[in-house]
Amino acid sequence: MKQPKILCISLGSIGKRHLRNARTLLPDAQIAVYRQHTISSEIPEGADRALASVAEALDFAPDAVIVSSPASEHIKVASIFAQSNIPLFIEKPLAARADNIQHFVQQCQTSTRFIMVGYVLRFLPALHVIKELISSEKIGKVYTAHIQVGQYLPNWRPNTDYRNGVSAQEKLGGGALLELSHEIDYTTWLFGWPQSIWCSRAKLSALEIDVEDSAHLLLEYSDKRVQLQLDFLQCVANMAVQIVGSKATLQADLMKETITITSPDSPLGKSYECEKLPNGNDIYLRQMDFFFKQALHGYVQQYPQLSHFSEWSSVSHAAGVLQLVDLAKKASDTGSRQTFSFAEVAP
């Protein structure tokens, strides 16, 4: 493989992680950084160049682009490179609102290069085991599910002021619904698109933010109901899944990567093994390894277990997730159920 050129756009917390991982996976690459709102010419650690404008970024002629800007700016910058037919990794969520994104979705669909959205939990082995247990009917017909995620916002990034982060600011695409939309993404991956949605969102804490710190959603399907609790409040980080089926109930702790199924035959529970990640960054390395394999000709994949991986989040799916977020906000603000139209989700 010729020496690849990678462009990283923005260097917030997740942008720095992607830069470090790009350097780990591509030690000999030329990596340039374009920081949209920084005039400093200082070259960030791990990069080779600092670019001052979009024009310089295009002149750099990257082989792949990693977009990690605030959600409110994703499409503005990503569309420039999609139009140039360059492979794109766009950090989640796709945008801050679903309004006026259809043109960008269509632009991505006409591109001949690989484009994906960074819903990293798609790369969590435990969720793939859960998906297989559902499809193999180990728990029978699914009736209900409860998806929960929470962590106290100031604890997310201890060395930074949470009030200045994207998560805390509406104008940048913050709030529990957007920041924790990973759970909406994998819920629709596991169970498909709902027919309608209820939601109650609020700022319940004393956190100095102008967005909701918690949201409770009810996704309604013709044959099941799925509840989601998303919050910035829990003192101990928590990611949990419960699925109630006609044969058994599945309980999963995604932090500990454990899965248990209880049934009349196994009232104390039967554990199901899944590959456990060695550290918190490994899932991000897997995600970037997959992206580079799709985007770069001649790239040698470093995670062989991903050689047949096909469960990444597309721009079209991410657009559907964003539409659900907008409908959830409307449902909460109006106090009424919102219908989800499949026809409005990009194919």
C-alpha cells in the first residue's frame, strides 16, 4: 500500500482519539489536521501537518477523511469531501437536526467511495451475541425491551470543563438524545424501525447545561414495545439491556460485557459467552480498522474477526436515527405520540 494521506477534521475529545488510533493503525501515513475554529499553526501530537482552511485540506488530497467536528457542523464540512468522492468517516450523530439533510444523504448514495457514521457500539461483540440470540429465538418472540445508558456528565472527561463541551450545548448538537443516540441506533439495528414514538425529556439536575440531561422514550412496534432511558445523571456508568420474550428473559450488562438468560428451565440464569474487549479504546480501534479496510486500497486489516463485518451504520440509517431524535423532541414538547414514517427514511 502506498503511503496513505489521512485528514482529521476537528480535535475535540473524540477527534484526538481518532487521530491517535489512525496513527496506531497507520504508523507511516501522512496525517493532516484541519481545526475549523483554531488559528494556531501548531502541529498536534500524532499529526504531520496542520491545515488552515478547507482549500488547504482539499489540496492535501486525502485518501480518507475523519470528521469529528460538533454535530451542528458535520454535514457542512463532510459534503465538501463527499462531493470530491473521498471516503468519509463521520462521527455520530449525523447532524444536530434531521431538517435539510436529504440532499447530503443522496450525495452520499451517489458516491462510489465508502462512507460510514461512527456509531461505535456496532463493534461491541456482546451486542452481536444479543442479536444472534434474538434471531435464533433463544428467548422466543420479543414482547418488550428496556435499554438504559447513563453516566454523570462531569465524569465523562475529568480533565475538561463539561460546560464547554458539545454535550452541554444545544447550538453544537448536545443533549442526552443526541449524545446518547448510540442506543437509538443499536435499538433500531436489533429490532427495526418503530411505527411511533413517545418521549419525555427534561433537565432534572443542577448541571450547568442548556439541554436535556435525561430522556425516556417508548418505541412502539406492531408486536412489541421498547423503552429507552438516556441520561447524564448516573453516578456509576451504566449500560444495560433487558429483553422479555415468550420463552425467556435476557439481561445484559454492556459495561461488564455479560449476558444471562433466565427461563423456567434455568431460573438462576444461563450465561452466554462473548468476546470481551481488552480496554476501553479497543472498540474505537476496531471501528477505525474497519473503516480503513473499506476506504484504503491495500490496507491490511488488523482485526481478522472483522473480515466479514457488515453491521456498520450507514448514512441512511444514521439519518433515520436523527429523524427519531427529532420526533422524540417533538413528542416531549407537545405531549403527544409521533408517527414514524418509513417513507421519510432515506433508502
